[in-house]
Amino acid sequence: MSDTTAAVPTTGSNQMYVLHVNGVDHEIRDAWLGESLLYVLRERLGLMGSKGACEQGECGSCSVLVDDELVCGCLVLAASATGQRIVTIEGVAPVGAPSDVQQAFVDAGAVQCGFCTPGLIMATHALLDRSPEPTEYEIREELSGNVCRCTGYGRIIEAVQRVAVARRGGAA
Amino acid sequence: MSATTATTTTTTTTTTTGAPVTGRLGDSPVRPDGIAKVQGSFAFSGDLSADGSLWGATLRSPHPYARIVSIDLSGAWAINGVEAVVTAEDVPGKPTYGLIDQDQPVFASEYVRYVGEPVAAVAANHPETCRRALAAIRVEYEVLEPLTDPERAADGTFPPIHPNGNVFRHQRIVRGDTEATGEVVVESDYEIGMQDQAFLGLEAALAIPDPGGEGVELYVATQWLHEDRGQIAACLDLPAEKVRLTLGGVGGAFGAREDISLQVHTCLLALRTGRPVRIAYSREESFLGHVHRHPARIWMRHHATRDGKIVKIEARIVMDGGAYASTSSAVLINAVTHMQGPYKCENAVVDGWAVRTNHLPCGAMRGFGVVQACFAHEGQMDRLAAACGLDPVEIRLRNAMETGDRLITGQVIENVAPVRECILETAALPLPDEPVGGHDGDPMRLPGGAGLTADRSHIRRGIGWGVAIKNLMYSEGFDDFSTARVTLRDGVASLKFATAEVGQGFVTLAGQIARSVLGVDDVVLEPIDTTVGSAGSTSASRQTWMSGGAVDGACRLVREQLFAHVGAQHGVDPLRLAIDGRDVVDTMGDLCVPVAQATAGLVFEDTFEHHHRPTEELDENGQGNCHTAFAFVAHRAVVDVDPELGLVKVVQIATAQDVGRALNPLSVIGQIEGGIAQGVGLAVMEEIVQIDGRVRNANFTDYLLPTFLDMPDVVATLIEHPDPMAPLGAKGVGEPPCISSTPAVVAAIRDAIGKDLTRTPVRPSDIVF
Ligand code: FES
Ligand code: FES
């Protein structure tokens, strides 16, 4: 440890970077460049909806969209995401007006503790955008980067299927 | 406190005030916190912050067993942004804590006894500052030889590693004719690995000190607020009322939050700095920082008649409790008293030890000792079936326990005990119709998926069984209770309780109870905190029974007040009044007053404590009515195994579970599927590996959890016989799903490959070699 007497390093007093999150530009000032996107979203922007359960890319709780791509916020350095469109769970639908996927998760019993849920909502939207009528097996494969410890996944699969049916105009 | 006996008055007739009340008992209303959870606005413990809050972090022992020679904190203090550094010397009150025996140090002082034991803590302005401060603390250790073999703790050949000795508890059960023998004798050794609860919401807390440091407010994800408060207050040397706890949103628990972890550290740092402090564990720290499922070694021998009736069981169990006591002694009692399984058995000799080692401390995890017992007794049932030439279903039916039978503790099973029905209903569920590898030949359906080279023609399918008995609530004389307060005002019921909602859905159930008993639509849930009496722990499958009983009891008391009021107003004997939908009605006349109207401008309030019936301690022969109640379950597993690569795909789990009464069928299914996922995990992938006392896989890359792809289809039947002993007729449903699902999967693997697997989780090497 060479610099144990130093405080947390920052980008320098006059450095800052900009993150474009949920349609709004945020200036990030005096932040340590080692901070992950997940940390900055949560701790500097107060967007607590994205969760961290492993910070190792294994659980998907931190899933966000960066330029329409589903990524683990824990594995992205925040400063490297400047100039990209970032969408978090808070950007999916207005408070109190849940998306069809969000409502289906509630109705189907896909939520217990709910810690995995924001990440799964992000992943499910991304899946259904890509593949509107996924088979059960496709759902399992495509969502397998998101771990849920409570539900055993059965009700989550049910929720995803309900949305797919409803979107093609069938009875949910 | 009179026990509640009957279920609520419900009716199917249409009420006079519009659509029927929905969301009552037996319905499956959605969770009240559901929308917030799917939108990311639900505040979990780790999401909480306060103005000016600091971050806290914990320095942990790198050694399984060592003497602390010296600690030099100066390097940490020298770092800009560090506001506090604390060690054992700074703990103002009791230096140790624990649920049963308070033997676990808040911070190690003389000795460290496991890798990960807290030695010091810091508070600073940024998590990275904390990390650097911890790295700058110099601790000199004299490394000692660790105790890593639980047998040596049990047999007394290793010097004590703690002043209380190396044995947490020894319990023997002796019943009936100990010399009895059977024409058929089968025996084997079994081993169960250490499982982690692996809840997703990592340990996190926010402590806010009172001005002047006279008290502290703690927001924390826990299973039992009042127990935490007692332990924290003792360590901080504060009166209990000066420590106020509020439940921070809980991201799963499964037993791991029954013991305290970061609670005292967070409060201490807040009191030291006079500022709010947050601690949030990393995943690695979580593996080190909470208790786990006890690894166990079990030898078991069954004596039976030639036609498969059990004559006697013998067993020897050694459970590795790790460095500190936690609930080891209670886990042991569950294991030894459940050794017979859900089967009739008159004669038994069982010896069990829970011992101290330099491994991670073990305590509560879903199933609480019964998981280990079940793995052994179900392995034995299959051996017995083979020895008697019976199939696995027939051997279990021949021995199935019934109401009125006695346990090997002498306790009579008074609950509904539909063991036979659970087995038969499970057997009646359809087997998967898909052939090995799936209908469409999709290689993703093969064990290991498409990335591996499993040859379809080599894959073998197997079927296996597991059946379990599980005690509900607390045992051995503990006065277990839960408290609820209900306020009925202007047709709205407010419910106040300290019941920890950990994901299981008690918040949903509580509203269902109030709607059913009080005829209201609107239910408000007040904050879950310590400003009301204890609810006991969210564990032991107990909250539906205990806190459900408390909410039901309080609602009934309020309903009596309401009836007295309406009766007096209308000159009707209150005993004639009942709730029908949203109305108070005269069962012998025409009176019909909407509840909302009857309560307009008025407040009715009452509090109820639900206690379960008393239990007894076991005597030296393990005899006594130590348990409160029991639930039963059967599981059948279908697996595909690649014997060359040692990979397993669990294809289907079928189950029939004794639930008493399904108060919220959707929640029950959620508990069943979620519990089975954890049972499957213990069968084929989940194990904390410790080598020489060091944890080798404290992360989600190396500790494997079942994903969407690992989890099989679940087909379930709910066996509903309302239990007259249960306040709402409902038995707890949380634990049984994860108990016999594990042995069922392992039995299916044995069936597939014809190998004698006696250890769980089953590793690829166990299959191949
Ligand atoms: S926290 Fe990012 S994948 Fe787990
Ligand atoms: S609902 Fe708890 S982790 Fe998924």
C-alpha cells in the first residue's frame, strides 16, 4: 500500500463526466473513477432500483440497458458509459403505472422478496423485444443469467408467457 | 390467553353492499408490496441512507484458528476520511452474543476461531476509503492448528478451542426394545455438505445514533427484530428501549438472518461517530458473515421384518457447528428427533452430537436439522426396499405414519398426518412425457446443455423418492408467541406487528385475515418495527400459524367490540351478530349494517398475543413432548444423467404437500417451487467447500445456485385437511419443500446409474468414478 494516507482519489476537482440515464443527462463530479455503473447509479444518482447481489456478473440483479444492450451494471465502469443511453428499472415505466411485464410479475406471483425482480424485469423486456413469442425453453435459456433464490422460477416463466400471450392479443 | 380454535366465518352469499370482498382467506390476492418491487422503488435494507451517513466495513480473520498477538490501528487512523476504528476493546457491554449461548464475540479479542471472524471495523466517507483503512490495520497472529475434523471434537481427542469446550450438545434417544432385531438389516454412512442460504439481498443496515449517543435506531434486514434488539442492547450496554429497530426491506432470509451479523458493528460505529452509518456486505463477506446449514455425517441402521416393516432404527449423527454455538443445539435436536422419518417405529437408539470446529459457524437454514436426517432415513428406505424386494413407494406406504402414532421421543402425533395420501397423490402425478433429451432433440435439454458433448444414447433416466416429516414452530419448552394489534377505524383496518416479511408473503396473508374476519376491503399495514410486542422469528415455518394466529386473534377481539357496539345501538344481543361480506348482520333477524357505516368516526382497537401450546424438554433418553406440531410431504424426482461426464439434469419434481389449508394458494405454490429449488441445489450443486478451514468458493462463480436452466418442472398437489390445532387450519409450508426433494433427486441419480451415492451434493466425480 503506497498511498494509504491519501483519501479516496477523485477525477480531480475540475473533472467530471456525464451519464445519460433514463433520458436525462447527469453530471458526475468528484467521483472516483473506479466506481462501477451500478455504484454510481445507486449512490450518486439515487437510482436504487438496480441491485447488487454478487458484483461479479453472476446474478443479473444489476441488469440495465446500455445502448439497448442488456448488461450487468456491476461489471461496467461508470465513467466508460459516457455518451451512451442508459436505461434502468426506474426508466421502464412511470411510478404507479407499471409496464405489462411488471404487472404480470405481480399478478402471476413471480415476486417474493423481490430482490432479483428489477433485473428480471429488465431482462424480460429485452427478451420479449427480441423474441415476442419465446418458447418455455427459450425463456429459461435467455433469462438464465438472472438468479432468483426465492421462487424456483416457475411463476416467473408463467409471467413471461402471460405477457407474450397478451401482446399477441390473446387472453392473458 | 385463550387459544383460537375455529376458522373464520366466511360466506358465499352476496352482500348488500356491492361486489364480494376479494382478497380473503383462500383467495390469492397479489402482494401489497408487489408493484413497488417490480418498479424498483421498494426500499431494501441496502437501499437506505441518511444525510451525512458514513460507510462501515469489517476486518476479518484470515486464519481458521490463531491467537491475536497485537493489533495496530494507526495505519487506518492515518487515512483521510476515516472517522472511526473499533475493536473488541470498544464494545461497551457484553463482549459476545448468540441466540442460545452467547459465545460469539462481537470482535475477536484473544483468539480468532474461523476464517472471516470480525476483528475490527471502520467507518469512513467512501467504501473505497474503508477498504484501504482495513488494509492498513496490522494484526499480528500466532497461527494455531485448526480443529477441522468434527469427529475429533465429538470424541474429545482435540484440545478445547473455546472455554466452553468442543461439544455444543450431545443428545441420545433410547426407546422401546433396544435389543430388538429384524430379519432384514440395512446400514450405511451418509454425508451432507454445507449449504448456504444465498439470499440475494446481501446483509445491510443503517444505524442512526440519538443525539448525545443515548440510543440508536437501526434499520436492518432480519428475521426477528426483538431478538436482535435484545442482543444488540446487551452488547452496547443500553436499555432495550434505547435500541429501536425497523425492518429494512429483506431480500430473502432462509435462516441466515436469524443470528445477528453486522447489527452491533453498525450501531457501535454510529454511536462512536455520532453520525449515521451504513454497512453493506459483499457476497464474499456474506458467505463468511452469516451462519450456514450444518454439514453432517450420519451412520444409520434399520432393522425390519421380511415384508419391510421397520422394527428398529439405530443412528449416530455428528453435526459440524463451526466455531460458535448459534442454534446448533436446537438443530441437533431436530435432527435426532426426526431420524425415523414419517414412518412408524417403536424401537430406537440414536446418538447425536453438535460440535465446535474451526469452520464457519452453522445455525438456521430452511429445514433446520431435518434436511440432514431426511437424507439419511430416505437413503435407508431405498436400501430397505431393495433388501425386501419392494419398490420405493410400497416400502414407504407400509410404514407410513398416521395421526396417533408415536415418535421415537414418545410424543404422539396429534396433527393431521396424511403421509399415505402425500405418497399416493405424488405417485398419481404424471411422469414427464418427454423422452431423454426432449421431444425435439434439442441438445439444450441434455445434462450440461449444448456446450458439452453428452451423447444422447448414453444418457440414463432415473426416478427417486423422498418423504419427510417436519416439526413446525419452536420446541423444547420455548414460550413461543407472536403479537398483533388491530385498529378498525372508518371501515379501514390497520395492522401492526413486528413479523419480519422476508419475501414469504405474510404481508399479503395478514390483509386476507383482516378482510375475512372484519368484513373490510381496505387494510393498512403499519411499519414493521419494535414499537409493538415481539412476533418471534420468521423461521420454523411458523409465521402463518403464529403471526397469522395473532392477527386473527386481534381481529376477533376488535370484531367483538364492534358487535357490542352495534348490538347496543340496535338492541340486539351481540352474540347473534356476524360478519357477512362487508356487513354486520343479525343471524336471527333483519339487521344489516355495513361495517364502514358502523365504524364511521369510531375507533376499535385491540392487541392479541398468540402462544402455541407448551412443549417439554427432552430427558436424558430423549423422551418428551418436545415439538409443537408437524407437517408432511412427499417428493418424486426424475433425472437424466450423463454417466461419462457426471452431469445431472433434473427433469421433473412431483410433490404432494400437507398444507392443512391453503390460505393463499399462489403463495403456497411459490413456497413449494422455491423450496424445491433449494433442495435441488443441495442435491446436485450447492456446497461451501472448506479445505484446512479455509473457504474456497465464497462467491457466485464457484458456489453454484440453480438457474432457470437447472430448475425442473414442478408438478404439485396440495393436500388440504384443515388442522384443528392450527389457528387458521393452515400448517406452515416453507420448509417441507426443501427437505425430501434432496434425497429424491439423489435417489433418482442412484436409480439412473446403479451406484450407491451416500453423499450430497452429488458431484460429477461421485458419478463417474
Ligand atoms: S450484481 Fe451484477 S451480476 Fe450480480
Ligand atoms: S424473489 Fe427473492 S430472489 Fe427472486
